[in-house]
Amino acid sequence: MKRFLIIQTAFLGDAVLVTSILEKLHTFYPDAEIDVVVRMGNEGLFGAGTTGADRFDLPRPHSHPFLRHVFVWNKRRNKNRNLFALIRSLRSTEYDHIINCQRFFSTGLMTVLARGKEKIGFHKNPLSLFFTRSVEHEIPSGKSKESGHGIHEVDRLNALIAHLTDPVRPLPRLYPDQQARDDAERLLFQFTEGQGRYVCIAPASVWFTKQWPEAKWVDLIKALPADMHIFLIGAPSDGALCTRIIRAAGRGEDISEEVTYMSSAVLMQGAAMNYVNDSAPLHFASAMNAPVTAVFCSTVPAFGFGPLRENGRVVETTEKLDCRPCGLHGNKACPQGHFRCALGIDVKAVRS
């Protein structure tokens, strides 16, 4: 029986995408013991609760159907102390394969110090010299026509395990528990009485230049059919934005502070359409096989973070801008001051 350790302590969307290789490993090794390490805040994706939340060296109880342990690293407070406590816990297991899905020193150290027969990671990791297997990780500039949309992040992740499985692109998947499904059903009954079509809108992004402007979301809501129910979803911190949009549009329900990530995923699965930025909710849609329209502003699909299913579509400006993309992760403000990559996206194109 093989033992795998998967390390992905980046942002929420990255944690969703890493489920693609969890799925594939389970398919090829159904009896394997698979552990995963995520950053604090992302454990809910795997049905992990807060029991033992003050002990970051212990795995969390979870509801994921085939994972053995979910480990959580608190990077916000006592980062280094929690890191070494976690490493000590990981060393209690000798893994057959340790798979590092990041390119940063901390996870490289975790990979090197944990016990494993094979240690796999990307060549850009500062400690890749000490890995057993190093894999290329290249993101195109997005400036040339040749960049295309073909190489997705899940393809880059799959390259880490292709020698253990096959070259076929894996797909991410989430497993909402019954509580998440019950919460979603309760909200649907509360606001729609269980009847009628609805859409979900996730208007926020961590980065300003990846977020379609507030006024555009207002115009989109006004352009949607009058009998269409509208839910605005996101993190609790997005509540103020959602409230402003609803007030300006004159309709919609802000549930960003009422539901968990997994309940949001359930709602997205049943929606007639989900409207999102280039952000985590886009990957929720891919994982739930939910229809999605993704608005790309300063970033481009060529980076490899677009929709993964046939029911996903991308909308971006048709204007040729020399300044786009202005960065891989977006910026806090438009470097040119005009933000034409976002303002130039027509509401009709998004609504279609």
C-alpha cells in the first residue's frame, strides 16, 4: 500500500486545483493512504473542522471520502514555529511519494525534511536540488498569440505525477458534505421557495485589477431577466461590496457571510450560470462541473487558470492592449491608470 503526501499551502483556488491530482492518484492507487497539507483557512475544502485548531502539528478530522489526514499550516501567526511543528508531525510517516505543488522555500523545506522515498517538486523551488525528481513549471507571458489556452495549471500539476499515472489531464473535484448541502437547500427555500432559476455572482477578488468593476456588476444584474433570482457569494470580507452592488442594482441576495465555501459550491452547481472573476470561485465551478462565465481583466487565460469544463466560457476585452497582462497575479491598481482591460468588457458579452 502506497503512502502519498501532497503539499499545497497557497491560496484557495490553488487548493481547489490540487484536488485534480488527488483524484488521479486515488484512481490509480485506490488503496493508497493520501495526506494533504493546506494553509489555514482552506481546510474546509476537505470537510476539515476546527477541532484541535490550536494544534497545528496534528491532522484535522475531515469528511473527504478518500484522504487519510488533512494537515493545516497557520502561516499568519507564529509561521516558522508552526512550520517546524508540522514537519515533526509529518516525519511520523514514511511516505512513498512526497509531491510538492509549490515553488517556494517553506514548502521546499517541508518536502526535504519530511520522510519520503521519492520527493517530487517543481524546478523553480529553491530547494529542488534536494528533490528526487524535479519537473519544469513554465507559465507563458501571455503576450504572444502562441501562448494559447492549452497548458492549464492542472496540466502542470499532472506533470508531477505523470510517471506514476499517465499524461491525461486530471480534473478537480470537491465533495460537499450533507451539512453543506442542507445549508444550500435552506437558502434556496428561504429566498426562492425552492422554485425558479437563479444565478450566482462572485464579484470580488483579492487583487483589484482581477476584479471587474463594481458598476459593471450592477449593470449585469440589471440586464438579467426580472424573474431570475440572484445570489452574491464570496468570503465574509466581501459583504460590503456585495451589499453596495445589491443596493445599486435594486435586487439580489448577499449570502457571502452566511455560507461556507462548500455551501457556495453546492449553490453554484445548481445555478443557471455563475459569473466570476479570475479567482477561486472559477475553480469551484470547474470542480463542481457548474456552468461559469469568467471575466478576465488584467490577467489572461493563457496563464493556465481558465475554466476546465465545456460549460465554462471566458470573456475578456477585445481591445489589443500592450499593457495586458500586467502581471501574473494582478495588481492593487492599474499601472497605467486607465484600467481599460476591465472597463472595456461589455456587459452584453458577459450576459450572453
